[in-house]
Amino acid sequence: MDAQRAVQEPREIDASGLPMEHAQAVILDALRALTERAEPFAAILLMPAPPEGRTPPASGDAPSAADRIRTLKLIRPGLTAFCRGLAFVAPADIPAERAEAIHSDERLWGCPTTATQDVTAARAWAEARMSACGISPG
């Protein structure tokens, strides 16, 4: 029962200290693992702050944008089936394209999304999404 309870509580994925390309890969990998469990979930995604100055080119060990898009396309059916919501916690000064992706909701992610700068608000939203689906935290 503990394994099921762990999934019923919103999962927190902390990528806040990583470069963006790595953060996106970590988040997609974690979401893939959650969808493979084939159980309802909600997740709080702690996003990194934008880099100071110009964005450096991605390092060679970071997945390419094309790889990240392919991964999202592969896991999207699982997100649609099992994800009750993704709460992005991001700073206010994120680049416009990142903000657009976060706010693209079901069009991109296949599930409801929200964005906030407040992790407590993100947790409350994710818990409410789970409760609205009849799943109470353990």
C-alpha cells in the first residue's frame, strides 16, 4: 500500500539547480517513469532560473531539443491517461518561449498545467487536482 500511497501524493521533481537542457531531460525522464507506473499522479516541477546574460550553447551531453520533443511525444499518451496536473514552479523572468510551453496546457502536455513562483501554491494546486479526481493524499 505504501507504493500506491507514494504515487497518490503529488510528486516533486526538482530540476532547479540544473542548466535548462539538463533540467528538461530530468523532468521528462521523471514524467516517463511516472507514466510507466500506469497510476494517476500529479507533479510539481521546480524549474531552473534563466542563465545570466546570453544563453550558452547546450553542452554535448545534454539531449537535443529534437530528442526532448521526441520524448515528450512518446510520453504524452501516458500523461493524458494518468497525469492529473503539472504545476510548474518558475521564476518570473523566464524567457517567453519557456513561459509559452509551460502555459500550453493540454495542447503540449496532454494534461492540465499551472505555473507559479510559489512552491506552496503549486503543491496546493496539485493536491486539489488529485482530490478533484477522487484521489486523496495518503
